[in-house]
Amino acid sequence: MFSSPTPNDILSPHGGTLPVIGSDVTLLETLARGAGAIASYAAVGVILMIIGFYVIDWATPGKLSEIIRTERNPNATLLATSALAAVGLIVAASIWSSGGRLAEGLAGTAVFGLVGIVVQTVAMLLFDRIVGISVRDLIKESELQPGARLLAVTHVAIGLITAVAVI
């Protein structure tokens, strides 16, 4: 896997170490590459979170951002935030498992993030059909409901399971 860093190594923001100072690569080049990797992963992560939000929006009745912003619905807010936290877990695990291989890491992050979003949405719809916890009914309630808590934990659990599978 990874070798232990020496005092002259620079830890990479995406796993492993960067070249030793004094090699053919300058410190500025090393920092620029690291910053580029961080920006790339952040961009993929933000895109996945936006996609995740809109998929949850699609799976819930009404416009989710409107329900959260104007109605201040705690159930809608909890479902959306738990889904985004789960996507964040998947993105973090994908970055961790990339081993410093930027192109593979970005592709894996995108694919695994999308898989996690799909699995979360399917689980939410299954809970609606099989378990009888209706997202439509939860969104209509103005007080935080136990069903929203259950679905929120399910989102985070699915994100964690997907994240560990990535690692």
C-alpha cells in the first residue's frame, strides 16, 4: 500500500506522499498539484451533492428547497441533510481510497457517489412502499416525525456502507 513518510516527504491531500523536496519537482509544482487535486475533488463532491439534493427533491412531493426555505419543514430538512451527509461520506471514502491516483480517484468518486445517490433514493422509495413510511406524509407534517428520523439514519447508514465498500 503506502510507505511510511519520511521527514522530507510532503503528505498529499489525497493519500500517500508527494515527491521529496529537492527532487526534480519544485515545492511550488508540488503545492500546485496538491491544490489542483483538492479543487478537483471538491468540484466533484459539490456536483454530487447538488445531484443528490435534486434527486431527493424529485423523490419528494413539492419543491424541496421551497419546503425547507419557506415552510421551514423539519422533516424535509432532515431528509435532505442526511442524504447530503451520506454523499459526503462516499466522496470522502473515494478520495481516501484513491491512493494519490487523481484521474482514477475522481472517476471513482463520481461513480460511487452516483451509486450511493441511487441506492439512497431506492431505499427511500422502498421504505415508502414496504415499511409504510411515506415521504409524502412526512413532508406534510410541520413537526419532526419519527419516520423522518428513521429515513435519515437509513440515508447515513447507506452512505456509510457505500463508503466502506469503496475503501
